[in-house]
Amino acid sequence: MQRKKISFAILTAIVGLGTVLSGCGEQGEVTSTTSSNSQGQSSQFETKMKISMFNQGTFNAAAPIPPRDEDIQRQMLEKEMNIDLDMMIPQAGQATTKLNTLIAGGDIPDLIFLKSRADLAQYYDQGVLADLTPYLDQFPELQKRFSDDSWEAMSYQGKTIGVPGYDNVNGISRSFFIRNDWLKKLNLEVPTTPDELFEVMKAFTEKDPDGNGKNDTYGFIGGMNKEGNLQTYGFDSLMWMFGVNPPSAVEVKDNPIYRSQNERGACLH
């Protein structure tokens, strides 16, 4: 089998996708990957690409991928990177069979997310994965994004055959992250009390901290899982400020927030 070649454009898109996905975690100013358009320069993503992505199983396959018109994150990625993203997430226990079937039919996905280094080496030996070594020097920011240990795990036979998916972040469980550039923009200090946090969230929502002249910013965001349940990621810390111990999941019914149906308890608000 002929080894799948990776184009410069696709590797550029990988870098851009990483920039978009990590933007919410940056404490400094985040520069859009398409900012060159606003300066009248040609964008590196001017030509629209279709990219197929196969995930071996790091997502919950029990819940189907929502339609594109209901998937906000997917819309954001496709618009920012000027791509059509075709995502394949197989059912539990079927990932290897599905991927091998695609490979045998010559329909190798552009991006393959693998769970183990052994699989990475195996597919490289089979001629499925490309050697990224010749391209990495052109993406210094991508190289700096991950630790040496993470890159070493992607090395096989002296070649770099993958890009780390993420770095583990330890010691910050149940912590808040706040946009430092927005604080500076609005001349605000880091909040240290619930009342100060409320004022910052209100200012972030109402005072255009990104300076784009649009009413499109949010003072606080939390998590919702793929099944559509409002999770306690971020919301639990807010609840604790007011003496409420949240369950593992909560539900929204006609605006009020309730404990999950699997939990006993009254309305949380």
C-alpha cells in the first residue's frame, strides 16, 4: 500500500484547528488565524478544503454526532478554517474494524486520531501514515505548543509520525480561567469574590471586551455534553459560592435548573 501523503495545506489546517480549539484556554490575546483577511492580504485558507477525520474512540460513540446546522463548534471550525469537516466516530468496539475497512478500500481519512502509540507505529509500518518531519520546521508555534516528552511519543524510527492531541494539565481541578486581555481592555482587576466575579462577567457580556463593535461576547461559559445534558463543568463552582452542592449533572426545564432525573432534590435556583 502506498503511504498516504499529507499536503502542506492539510498540515496548515491542523495547526489552525489547534489554534481555534485552544483559544478559550489562552490567558493572553488570541489572534485569529484568518486575521490576514482584515489587512487585505490573501488568507492561507482561501481555497476551501474537504477534510475527513476518523476518531478511534476518544469521543462517546453512544450519542450520534449532531447535524451540522445544530453543531455550533463544528460550524465555528469550518468557518474559521474554510473547510468542510467530515467526522467519522464509530460505535464502541467497532473502531479498529471500521478504520481497517477504510484503509483496505483505499479511502484513508486525512486525519486519524489514535489512542495508543502501538497503533500509531502499526499504521505507519503499513504505509498508512505520513512522515511529518519535513514539515514541522515550518510550524514553530505548533512545536512549542507541546512538551518534548509529547513529541517524543510521536517519534518512531527517527521520524515524527503524528501530532500530540493535547497536553495533560494537572493541579487546577475546579479552577476558573479568565481572559486577561479582556480584563486589561476594560481596566478591570482579577476578581477575588463572588460579587467581583459577577461584575466582571457582566462587563464581559455588555462592554464589548473584544472590541469588534458587536454584541457577541459572553461573561461566563460552562460545559454541555454531547447528549445534551447541562454538566457541572464551571457551574459547580458558581453553585458552591451560594451553598448549593450540585449533582453530577443538572437539567434545564423551562429555564429553571433542576437536578438530574437520576438525582433526588429540589430546584437548584
